[in-house]
Amino acid sequence: MSAPNPDKIAILLVAAGRGARMGEGPPKQYRELGPRSVIASAVAALRAAAPQARIWPVIHRDDFELYAAAMGALAQEVAAPVIGGATRQASVRAGLAAMAGEPPDLVLIHDAARPFVSAALVARAIDAASRHLAAIPGLAVTDTIKSVDAAGFVTGAPPRAHLRAAQTPQAFKFGLIHAAHQAAFAQGLDDMTDDAALASWAGHAVHVFEGEAGNMKLTHPADFSAKAARSLEDLPDIRIGQGFDVHACGAGDHVWLGGVKIPHAHGLVGHSDADVLLHALTDAILGALADGDIGQHFPPSDPQWKGAASDRFFRDAMERVARRGGMVAHLDGTLICETPKVGPHRETIRASIAGIAGLPLDRVAVKATTSEKLGFTGRGEGIAAMAMATVRLPAA
Ligand code: MG
């Protein structure tokens, strides 16, 4: 499939749930989150990410007033709400049916309870669905997952390396997911967990692209206090963390710096991919959180990190910030080496780090210096990196 026409992308916003886990009060998508409701925040984020895409909200039949109040003027910017069904699957099916009169090329199906969706994530969803037809964001799982029996005893632990926590937006070629929904319904299936499960059931391979730790689903009341900060101003506890790392030069024909592969006369020695800059930045974030260091969370003695891409470590640190309800305000890294010359790659590295972090470019700095041929970096025996991170956390 060629690149989709941006005018032919639609977003189905699932907002028909009742939010049983939220306790008393209106469903979570209609609750306030800073100056706006959750659903209005989600719509604003999606409009900023994909201005051309038409957004189709699907709501519960009892919620028209809540919807109108929660959306305000934003209601004019989206399609008229579609009435959902008794299950998530039924609600998505209703939304897809509403779109089918003038079908889009691609449809992104997103939960209204994930209001922190970023433009970068939406772009990845569109790109992945264009190439793979069915694609979902997934996050590597850092906790060890156990399966248990009815009595609460452990029955197994699936290998963590193969596990991903699924997020939305899940993105599909419209015809594929529409047909899958119709086929499932025709066979009496009406309660599948998500659209990826439905696409798999219909026999389609579902690609998993990198999700975002910040793209959390608001589920419990506590999510609204600690995790619901919408801007840095809401986070008064300002932390500065620093990181430092060194890797020795060795055999190879490239180095990884800030998630960018740079051809070079030698490589860097390390248990992982030896991305010295991402390691320093990861430690800077962990330092701001006072939450250990990279070696503690990802011991070099653990074979599963052998050759690992270091964005894995960096994303874990970002996820720790999100779990604390915080945000990273700024990252600043300095590479210390004679070669490779960093200048020609500086903006690529900067964009790479901003992309992995989900931060605007103007909050990410990459600098480089030599050590005037002095010391181990000056003699080309290794590359060093220093980093600082500003992290903002909710009031304790
Ligand atoms: Mg290191």
C-alpha cells in the first residue's frame, strides 16, 4: 500500500465505556483533567497530531449531555457522535459502520481515556499501518509477569522479551478491520479485548510498533490526581539529574550515539549496543528520580541485555518518570571524543533522542567537544558522554 492520502485517514475515538473501575461519578472520559475534560484533551491531541483526519467519537446512548458539556466548542470540529453498543467491540463496529459510507484508507482506533497521545505516536501508527495494514503500539514489559491459577498460585512466567503491553491508537487499513468486525459479529463474537485481537482472529498479521510510556490509559481515580498533570506547570517538584558514561573503542565499523548508527573506523565495546550518550541520559533521568542507575536496573551480567538497543534502557527511565506522574522537561547531553566528528550528525542525534523521549526538539540539547587530544578520549581509546535531565514531579 502506498502512502495514504492524509485526507483519507479517519480516527475512531472510543468513548462509550462506563468506567466501572472509576467508582462513583461520570465515566472517566467526561471527567476534568486540568482545564479540559479527558475526551476534549484526547480530541485536541489527535487534531494536533493529524489535522486532516476526521475524528468520529462513539459514545454511550445515555451520554449525549455529558458529551456536549465535556467537548464544548470542540464538538464542532469532529463528526456527530455515533451511538455505541454494549461492548467495546460493538462500539467500534458501530463507528466503522458510520464511516463506511465514505470509507477512509486508514482508520486509527483510539481510546478516549488515553488523552496523552503524542503526534509522534500518531505518525508511527499511520506509517506502520501503511506498511503492514494492521499495526498497534506496544510497550516492552519491565515487570515480570506471572500467570496464576484460581487459587492464586503461580503457574508460569512467560518470557518477558516476548511480551508487549498493547496501547492505542491501533491502526488498520479500513477495509481489513471493517470486514473483520463484520465477520466476527456474523459468527456471534462480540466481546474481543481490542481490535488487534479481532484482526488476528480474522487471520491478519498485526505489526507491533513502539508505544509510549506517557500514553497511559486513565483507569483508576488515582490516575487523575498523580498521573493527570497536563503541563509542566502542574508539577512543582523540580529535579536535576546527571549521568556520565564511557565506552572503550574496539573492533567494528560503526558506533551508536543517541540511537543513531554512525559509520566509523571502529566500534565501541559494551554488553549492550554501547550507546554511551543514551546511557548517560538514562542515568541522568534515573538520577533525577533518585531511582538507582542503569547498571542496577539492567545488570551487564544478565544475558538478556547482550547486544540490546539502548533506547530500551532510556525508555524504561522515561516510563519510570511517567509512573511517578512526572514529565521530563529537558535533556542535555555532551559527547567527548576526537572522532567521529559529531557536528554532521548532531541534529539527527538530537531528533532521535527527542523522538524516543516524546519531547519537542527545543527541549533536547546535544553538544560535543574534544578533550584537546588529552587523556583516554584524546588518544581515541574511548568515547565519554555527560548528561543532565530536568524532571518535574507532582508535589509529594
Ligand atoms: Mg554504558
